Amino acid sequence: MKRLLPTHGARASRPRLSGWKALFGFLLWSFSYLGTAPGWAAADDVAASVERFHAVLIEAMQTEGFGQRKTLLDPAVAEFFDLGTVARISLGPTWRSLAEERRAAFVALIQRLIIATYADRFDSYSGQSFVQVETVAASTGPVVKTVLNRTNDEPVNLDYYFRSGKAFNVVADGVSDLSLRRADYAGIIRAAGYDGLVADIEASIAEFGD
Amino acid sequence: MHASLPARPRALGLLAIAGLLLLQTACASLEGPDYGTYDRAPGFNRASFELSETLDNKVFEPVARGYLDLVPGPVEAGVVNFFANLRTVDSSINGFLQGKAKRGGTDMMRLLLNSTVGIAGLFDVATPAGFAAQNEDFGQTLAVWGWRNSRYVYVPLVGPSTIRDLPSMAIRAFTPRLLIGSGYPLWATGIDLVAARADALALTDTRDAAALDPYAFTREAYYQRREFQIFDGNPPLDDFDDFFDDTDAE
């Protein structure tokens, strides 16, 4: 039978490290492990992802025209957000009742809504800047804490919640975008059903940029 | 997922218990991220919201927009600063009631600086000097004392609140009159209200652009914002993992 563990004899035959060498080796191994551990790598990745998204938002604020801002934001939103998760959580239990093609259509609708919302809200630049504060761990993944500094107004805390490398929730001064969306949609679904919700979102998208 | 608040001072706790026995409305079991569960009178609240919105759209909002158009920016800022300075008294007292001496003291320094150097509060000289507004109130004090969650109430013509936050709402409304006394003119109350509505225009504009169901949106935003204020802008990290429960299990 093949042994998976070394025998006492095999262990005794290996060269014995002196104390300081063993310590040095352990530290070297620890740091190399920390450098490549998924959690640390993910923290760096999400911080860089937020940095890229913020750069696009600043560019959007400096871009004239709602349509131009939408074009600019389109790829950035698709890259930054986990749109499938945003759509799924926003719908709550209703998601389970949808067939695959309707789910895909709703994800596309949410993508259009998010792009239109950002293009509408980030429409003028007056010296705003983003600062990353720290990245902390939640059970769902890393959370990147940032601050939006405004010249003539109080700063806004923006926390980005990540799952599998993409953002699924933005919390502005304690108010969660995903929670608001979920509560907002629940009432519409109760009153008008899923189709009513889709119609309302379409109408909302159409109003942006007016 | 909500972490418990820091232990409160014993004496304040005893004082709080007496009040809570009168006011508590069996909220201990209402933990959770779905704030809709705190809305025990949705019929009344929604009707109150609709009535308030109708009047707001026809009267208060146009008046507030007209006020912003007519009054120059610095004057408008001075009015906001003046009333905010009076309410610093309320904020400071509640900072101390919550056992947060530093926050209470910061507000006292704000009051001192803005009332003197800031010419009766017309200019906010305290913020640049390092004494930022702490924005405490009695509702937050009750939360720190242990009344964490409370039933939702949409007060007609006033706005979103909870049973816990109603006394705070009244205190804030009457603070200028209480401090200035019988000489406080009625027109000043009017200016206070118009300035407050004008200050909230950006918020309601954002809500109107984003919300499909403004009533539910307002309720959710109110609870989340209060949680943020109760924890002085640093609430415990919410994992939002509850959201995944009802869709992950397929």
C-alpha cells in the first residue's frame, strides 16, 4: 500500500534546519501565501475595479449630453456590476417564478436602468473627487469603503459590496441601493404584477434625460 | 445582522426603562432588513403619504422652489444656519444623554462659536474650525438606550417617522420657540418650514427620479438613514446575506 505520510525514517533523513533558518523559511512561506491568498488578491482586484469605475464616473460628469454619458457608462456598468445578482435580489421571490429568457430580459432591463440612472445623476462636474478609505470583509465578499467629496456640499460615504469580483450593492450614507430597489419593486409587484413592474421600469428609463 | 449598541450608562438605562415601559410597542421581535414589517398601519400611512404629497406638490414644493429662486444663496444658507444653530442645543443635550461626551461637547463648541463669531448662527464658522455638526436627536437617544426598532408612522404634512421618533420630531419643531420664548414670531416658523422644505428638495427630487413606489422607497430610506444616524455614520457592516436566502434556494 502506498504511504501518503512520510515514515519516521524518511522524516529523520531530511536535513534539519537551524532555528533561525526555519523561522525565516516560515515567514517567507507566510508572506508568499498572503500575497497569493484569494482573499488578499480579491481585495486588490475590487479596489482596482472601484478605482476604474470612479474614473469613468468623473469622466461622465465632465461629458456633455445624456446619450454620450450613457455610451460612456455602458461598458463600465457591465464590467463593474454583477447585474444578474442585482436583478435577482431586486425581484426577490418573484425571480424564481420566471423562465430563463424572462430572467435574461430583466437583467438587461436592470442594466439599462442603472446606466440611465448614473447618466442622469452624474451629469455635471464641479470638482468632485472619490477617495478610497479601506476594504473590509463581509460574509458575502469584500466591501470597498469610499468617500465622494463635493465642493459645496457634505461628503457622501459610498460602500461597494462585492460578490465573486463584481459589485452587487452600493450603500450611500447608510442607504442601500439594493434594499431600496427591492422594497420599491415589491410594492409594484404586489399591486400590478411582474409585467406592471417591467412597464414601470421602462417608463422610468424613458423619463431619464428629459 | 445588526450588532448591539455599546453598553449604556446604568443611570441612563434606568431612566430609559421608565420611558420605554410607557412607549415600547413590542418591537423586540421586529429585527431584520425588511422594514416593511414595521409598517403595521399601511392603509393609514399610505393615505397620509398621498395626502401629504398632493399638498406638497400643489403648495409646499412650489413655495420652496420660489423661495430658492428669490432668495440669494448666501441669505438662504444663513437662514438654514440660523435654525440649525438653535437646534444644536437639542443635538448637544442628546449627545450627552447618549453618554457621548465628545459629541455633546463638539456641539457645545459649535453653539458657542456660531452664536458669537458666526453672528447669532448666521454663519457656520464651527465646521471649518473642526467642530462638525453631530446631528443627534431624542429619537437616536431612545435607540441608544435600547429602543432599536419601532413602528412606522407617516405623519400627515410632516413626513416619515416612527413611534420612537415622534417626540424627537416635536422637540425639533419647537426648539426655536422654546429657546427664544414668547417673542418668537409666527412668521419665523413659516420661514423655518419653507427653508427646511427647500433644503430637502434635492432629496425628494432624487427620490422622484428613482422611485417607482415613492411610499415604499421613502419608508425604506427613512429606516436605513436612521440606522446610519443612530450609529453616528458608522453602522455595523450589513452582509445583506438575507437577500440571497429567498433566491439562492432553487
